[in-house]
Amino acid sequence: MFHKLGGLTSSSIMSVAVIERRHPMDTYNEALAVLDALPRPDPALPQGLAADALHHFETRFGVHVPQDVHEWLRRTNGAFVDSQAFLGIAPDMPNDMGEVLTHYPHWVQAQWLPVAVDGCGNVYVVALDARYGPSHPVLFMDHEDGMDQPAYLVASSFRHFVPLFIRKEQQWMAWPFDRALTLALDPELASCTGAPWPWDT
């Protein structure tokens, strides 16, 4: 069921809107609490990423993982969200960033870092350069479009993306396609450029 902005309670909107004024770790702590209550194939959340594993990954692929992505990985290194999943950094994991980059090696040159999958063959990526915005926006890659160009923007930063991705199947199914709802939850998305808006696709 799609929930429009007018159908949401003010507390539901605020629980994400306060991201603008809070430290990323506070946002991630709340997100982890919600995530921990969801059913998953493995009842325990994966442990956080070790610093040497991050360094090895960055060296192997020649990329720099943004700080907000690193902060999340330090808390949980790849976790299922119902049928979807955050990607992590571990060769023995089913949702490994490195495996995705090996499958789409041109993403390294394009400066796209895979961070989540939707369970239908599509991938969310973080922009590692400033083409789309200053805070490493998150974009959606649709496998039906060939995975060579982003289908649309979904969040102004990974910090905004995390709680929206976790909650979208619970409360906010209209995200990111409802313009009013999406911009109410992530106002900075309006300043991002270089890819279509989801409500225009």
C-alpha cells in the first residue's frame, strides 16, 4: 500500500527528517535498532567491518569508501532487510561489494560504489565523485536498463539512504517516487543533479 505524505504522522516524518541535524552515528544507532527487529535469514546482525579489511578493499579496487559508508560498515558489515540487503566487504558473504564490482568492473572507473541490493537484480550505488552532488548521493541501477547508467537518484547521501531503505517496505512505500514525500524526508536531494528524478521515470 502506498502512503502519501498526507497519510504519514508527523512523528513518522520527523524520525527521518531529524537526520539533517544529527550525528551520523545517532542516525545509524536508530536504524540498527529497527533493522534488528526485522526478520532475516540469520537472526543475528553481522558484526562490523575491521579496519584492515576496508584498507584491503580500497587498495584492491582503487576506490575510497566515503566516511558515512565506512561508519555504517563499522556497525554492521552487510545485513538483510527483508528481501533486500545492504552490501558488505567480505569475500565469503553472499552480499559482497567486491563481488558486485567484479561483475561490473566499469563501475570502478565510473566512480560508483555498490552499497545495497533490492532482491530483484537491481543495485543501489554511492557516487564517489561530485558529479551528482557534494555528499556522495545514492543512485539506483536498474538491471533492465543494462547497469551502465543510473536509472535515477534516490538519496542525497548514504546517511539519508540508510533509514529510508530500511523502512520503505514498512511505512513509506512511496519513497522515492512520491516527490513531496521524498523531498520532505531528504530536502538536500533537490540540489543533486546528473541523473533523473525517480518521480519523473
